[in-house]
Amino acid sequence: MTPAVSRSGGPARVAALRWVHLVLGGALLMPYFLLSLVVTGLLFREADALQAPLLQFVAFAAALPVAGLTALFPLVRTLEATAARALCGLPRDAVTEGPATSWATRRRTALWYVLHLLAGGIVSGMTLAAPPAAVTLLLRPLIGIHGPGPLWPGLTGWYAPAAGLGLLALVAGTAWGAGRILAYCAPVLLGPTPADRLAAAERRVADLAVRNRLARELHDSVGHALSAVSLQASAAGRVLDRDPEFVRQALAAIETAARGAVTELDTVLGLLREEGERDGPSSHPAPAPDLTALDGLLDHTRAAGATVTTTVGCTPDLLPPVVSREAYRIVQEGLSNALRHAGTESVRLNIGITTEGLDITVENPLPEAAHRTSGPVRTGGGRGLAGIAERARLLGGRTESGPDDGLWRLAVILPLAADTHGGRSI
């Protein structure tokens, strides 16, 4: 994994920001280091001056585990992830800025915190100590010190400025390398865990299911009304001057269809309110229609000018609720397809019970075989048949569609034992 370069600047700016991030780690280490230094001093009171630097390194090492324990606090992950993303030049999705929600996440955060403070302590110490020494070496030939002197013995003449430049380069290189290491480790330690990725994938699948559900409802409900309105308006426009009575009837049918479309739209949007406002007050949308509302659907279709012959061999009230609702939408889309592609030609609708379940068949003349006297026919594909197939598949059923002896035939089988969703629409 290669850390991404920040979009807000070039490599030099990224390196500078990472240096700031390391210095921040050194500042965070100071309380732990001072506490550890006090404890170390109490434990080793008899240490002489020569052992003092060694005790400081011991205190530095002892401070890191204590820092790791405090990083188990959930909000530490939020602070560290935010700082890492802002200062290490990471893309937005490389780290998870929310608090740690599991012990696995907390342990990874603690490891990152220790790594940040370790690298930050080293770079901060070098940043504080090295520049004054480097300046002394750079100015040594200019201030007349020719002997070895108490500082940096043996560095005289031009060797001293070269050593000063080398010291500065060492600090810059260490900071650059430590920043690269932290930027490489941040997505591993602060990024999403496998459990986080699985949960995110499940959320995406659930969101996609809701979107597909809404798309099917909008296509089948509002799309049917718009198809009927389009045919009625077109027919009325052609006889506007010859048959005012027909025009009045068409306008009345358009008004009825439009009102029905508004009701259907409220029902579909109610699905979103049902998903998004479970814990808050919300209005109660009209229930989704089922086969008990079949007569109204047929009236709207006939009002558009189509002749629909219907055979119903079942009692809608006795069907499982989810099967009845999905069957209504399938019939609605089947009739809409007939209106779009066959104009006002005769449509046959058969609904019955077979050994496999609820059998729905819609037949209409093919566009090239139909002799039309009124109404435009829409050409081109859509999502209707795909939506029907998806509804049937979710209930464990199947669909068949295609030309059959001069007719377009849609056949759907819905198992009657498919009511596995507690009576709720899929």
C-alpha cells in the first residue's frame, strides 16, 4: 500500500505536514514521559550522573506501554484518525474517524498510538537538539574556534560546516522516513477492520434493496398512470374539434388518473418514511394496493381506451398479503406495457390458482400485428419486465415473456407460500 499524496499540496507540503504530525506525537508523549521519569527517579535514587542518560531512555521506553493503555479509550481513535488524515496526506476513506467500537479496533488504535508517540518522540528530540548543534558547527570557522573545543572535539576547519549540514540532513531524513512509515501504517491500524467492511457492505446492500424497491414501485404505479394519461391526452387532441363529449370524458379520465398517481406516489414515498423515520413522528401513508383493488385498475386501463378481457379464478381476500400486493403491481405493469406497445388493442388478463401457485397471464397483440385506429404506441425498452422478474424472484417465482403466435405474452408464477416477510411489502 502506497500512501497517497495530499491533494492540497505537493510532496514538500506533505512532508512538512507529516513533520508537524510527528512533533504532535512528541508533545503527546511528554506527560507519559515525565510521569515515567519521576517513577524511574524514585526507583533508582542512587544512580550517578553517568547513568542519568540511560535512565532517561528507560523512562522513555516505559512511557510507551502506559500510553498504549490510555489509547484503549474509544475516542482516542477519533482524534488520532482525524489528525492522521489531515496531516499524513491520506485519502478520506483510508482511515475510520469514528470511535473504536470493538476490542480489536481498540488494540489496533493502541498499537498506532504507541507507534505515533515512539516516532514522534524520536523526531521531536532530534528536532529540538540537532539544529542548535548544527548551527554551532556551521559557524565554528567564523567565530575563530580552531582547537577541538569542548563541543564536537576533533571537528575543525571545513569539517565542522560539513558535519552541521549532515546533521540537519539526518534530522530531515529521519522525519521524512518516519512520516512515510506512519502514512503507510495508518490505513492498516486506523482503517476499517474486516468486521467494519462487512457491516458497510451489508449497509450498502440494504440501501440498494431500498432503492430498487422504490424504483419498482415508482415505475409500476406512477408509470402506469402516466401511460394512461398519455394515451387519453393524445386521443382527445385528435378529436378535439369533432367530438367534444369524448374530450370531456378523456379529461375526466386524465383527472382521475392523475389523482390516483398522486395517491400512489404518496404510498411509494411512505416506504421511504417507513425506513427513515422509525423513531420519529411520521404520517401514515395509504396502504399499498393489492388484488382487491383490481377492478379500479381495470377501470383506469379501460378509460385509456384499451379493451381488457379479464378472467379471475381466485379470491383476492384469501391470498397471502405479500403475494396479493406483488401480483397487483405485476398486473399493473403488464397492463402498462400493453398500453405502451399495443395502443388500444384488446388485452387479455387471466389470474388463477395452479399447483405451482398464483398464475398471472397478460396477452396483447404485437405492435407490428396490431391494426390501430387511435392512440400512439411507444417503442423502446424499459425497466418494466426487469422489475416484474425481480418481484417474482424475490417471492421464489418465475416469469416468461415474449412473442407467441402474433401476441406478446407475459406469464408469471408466484408461489402462495411466499409470505415470509410478515405481511410487509418487499
